[in-house]
Amino acid sequence: MVTTNESETKETESGKKGFNIHEKVGKLGNDIDALAKKTGDEASKLAKNINGEIKNLAEEIKSIDVKDEVKSITGRVEKLVDATGDGAKKLASDIKTDVKKLVDKIEAPLLKKK
């Protein structure tokens, strides 16, 4: 019985971790959209927060090397600070797509373990 409880606890923890990742990605998507509409100091501060969250997201799973993807995404977030109009909207959309791909790459090994 103890083993069963431990298994259930591990599954629950895994489920929570997966949920947190999706919650974070949703928030990141909203922040990226907001960044596309901001300028100046507000945009710089928001970009700094977004990049921090992306780095934290990647660091949660240490067994996967996602350094290149993170560097690419954070670099484009910095470009988004200076972008405006349709260019900003397009760049924001591309960044959100890449964040989703990053999450898929992080989650793939987790799903195989279950």
C-alpha cells in the first residue's frame, strides 16, 4: 500500500508540474502580446521579465539541453522591444510559437516516463 501511495504522489506531482508549465506558457503568451503593444521603459521591463520566465522554464528540466532555443527566443524578445505595428505582432506570434515548441521539447521526455 505504501508503494501505491508513493506512486500516486509522484503522478500527482508530475501532473502539477505539467499544469504549471502550461499555465506559465499561457502567461508568457499574454506577456508577449502585451510587449508587442508597449514601448520604452515599460517594454524593456516586460521583456526582462519575459526572458527571465523563459530561462526559468528551461531550467526546470535540467536533463534537456535547450540552451540554443532559449538564446534564440530571448534574443527575439529583445528585438520585440523595438518593434512596432504589424512587425511587432508578427514577431510576437513567432516567439509564442517557439515557446510552445520549447515546451513540447521539455514535455516529450516527461510523457515517455509515464
